[in-house]
Amino acid sequence: MAPSIPQLKTRTRTRAERPRLYKVILLNDDFTPRDFVVTVLKAIFRMTEGEALGVMMTAHQRGACVVAVFTREIAEEKCLRANDEGRRAGHPLAFTTEREE
């Protein structure tokens, strides 16, 4: 009788896929007061004064600036809230989201 060959058991592991991340981007405009942009960044994105000033100035100089990166739902919600703040105050303040590569 031939020796038996042990059977190998295969295990499959399921891994939760990491959620896709989305960038929130501040778009520059020449009409929204800088102080207002800083206020919105501090309120919606919980930035310090210095961080908000840096983001605002980068958007001003380059035309746009990534504010933060979140999961899709959070990015869209914060973008909507920030745009609503601008609209409510009568400013053309604009944020948008974009999937991170």
C-alpha cells in the first residue's frame, strides 16, 4: 500500500476593500473676501488660522488648492456645506470634489 499524501487545506481570507478617497478642492475666485474663505475653512474643515490662510493663499495664487482628503460621502458633504455657506453670504465661493488617484 502506498503512503497517503496529506491533503492541503486552502483558506480564503476576505479583506474589506479600502474605500476610495476624494479630494475637496477650493477654487479661486476674485470676489469672495479672503477673511470669509478663511472663516469657512476653519468652520467646515476644522483648520487652524494658519492652515486656512495657507490653503486660501495657495488657491489664490494657483487657481485651486486641495483642502483635504476624505471618503466620498464626507468629501461631498463638506463640499456641499462649504458651498452653501458661500451662497448664503452672497459670495461665489466654490469647492468641488475629485477622486484621488
